[in-house]
Amino acid sequence: MAGNSTALRRLIINADDFGFSPGVTDGILKCHRQGILTSTTLMTTMPDRDRAIALAQETPTLGVGIHLCLTQGTPLTRCSALLDRAGDFPRSLPALFLRLRSDKARGQALEEWSAQVEAARARGLFPTHLDSHKHIHHFPALQNAAIAVAQRFGIHHIRCARELSNAPSLPRASPSYRLLAHIAQKFARRLPAGVTTTDWFYGLASTGRSKEALWLQFAENCPPGTGEFMVHPGFTHDIDATQTRLLSQRSDEMVALLSASVRDALAGRGIALIRYDQLSTS
């Protein structure tokens, strides 16, 4: 699916989990300063939030959005309808979705997400875009909240994980991720005027698998238009399997994002690397 080699191709390379831990934060910054990473999304519920914000402010070439959370970290509001008996976010998606059956929980999700954005803004960081941990903003019960947060804070871009499905040489998403991509496609059609997304997205099938060889395949198959490639790089000395399933995979992704071969392959295909704040809002 190489397509027309003269067609305009623009790519946002976004690292999720900024602020997850000092190691993850530092790995993301290295991939931007020395590699091809252009963008990241901050978890304002996680321990390294404030340091991550300060480092981002020293790195104006890095686009920073908000990685909305309801399944990890410390809640910023009294969102009791969303929490487990210990007062923590539920770690499993089924447990979260059960809670979201109530109007109270959905209302609290909106206020919690607003607080997460405000935590960044109050520290001088104005987000370029929104996405979410575990992609939960695509879930029908949370779509309205995601749109409302974007409109409340004048955030013009939201990730819609409409996974590429017509590039046969790239890994294909699992059935559950294909369902997510289908829901994301419907969500993209609901975005109001002034809130936009990319033309396409890749990263579900490649989560934890974005090594150099895959990136070289991607460069050959990158479609026209503007897309996002989601990644999860980071140093992992200060995290473990109780916090994330992505450990050695983060190191593998760092190697690819720092690869001169990958940089040259993208450049050779005329793929321009951009941030979300460089998208049109129309």
C-alpha cells in the first residue's frame, strides 16, 4: 500500500504516559530531543507530573497533551462513584464500565477530567490535545465528557484511534482493538465544529511491538494525509509489572525512536513530523 509517493504525508509521533514515573518521563524526553518523537500526553494523576511539566516547559518543541485517566493514579477530585472500596481508581476496564452506568459516575468523570486538565494549566502547561489511558474516552459513556472537556478548555484536537486496516504488511489489530477502532470511527464523526482529529491512526496493533523493523515497514506504507503513530517509550528502572504490562517493550520502542535508519526512512518518503498544535482546527 505504498500509494502515491508525491502525496502529502504528515505524522504525529505521540508517546503516552508522560509523568508516569521519572524513568518514563526521561525516556520520552530523550526520544524527542535525540529522536523522532514529536508529541506526548501527560498523566496528571501520576507521581512524576510536576517534574514532567517543568521539563516540558524547558522543551517548547515537544507538543504536550493530556492523557485522561480513570484507571490509574491518584484522583484529583472526590469522584466516589468512580472509585473502589479503597478509594482508588479501578484498575480493570470492566469495573470502570460497570460504574459508568450511573449518571452520577459520568458526571464525576467529567469533573475529574476537567481537574486533570486544570492541573496542567495551573502549572503553566496548555495542552495541545486530548487522549486517554486505555483509550477510555472512546467508550460511549465517556465520549460526551471528552468533548465537553475539550470545549471547556479550548482544546481543539482529540485522538480518535481509527486504526489503519489497509496496510497488509503491518501487524493487524486484535478483535478487541478492531472493535475499539470501529467505535473510534463513530466517535470521530461526532466531533463538533472546532474539535478535530487526524485523518488516520496507528498504534493499537503495534503496542509493545514498535521495533525498528516495524517502523521501516511503516515508512514504506504510510498513507497520505495526517496521522498519529502512538508509542510507549521509557526507561523502566523505577516501574514494575504491578503498574504496567509494558516493561522491556518500552526500551525496545526507545531504540526504534532513536534509530537513524528510521529517521532516514521517514525523511526519504517525504513524511513531515509535526505536533497536534500544527493541525488545522477547521
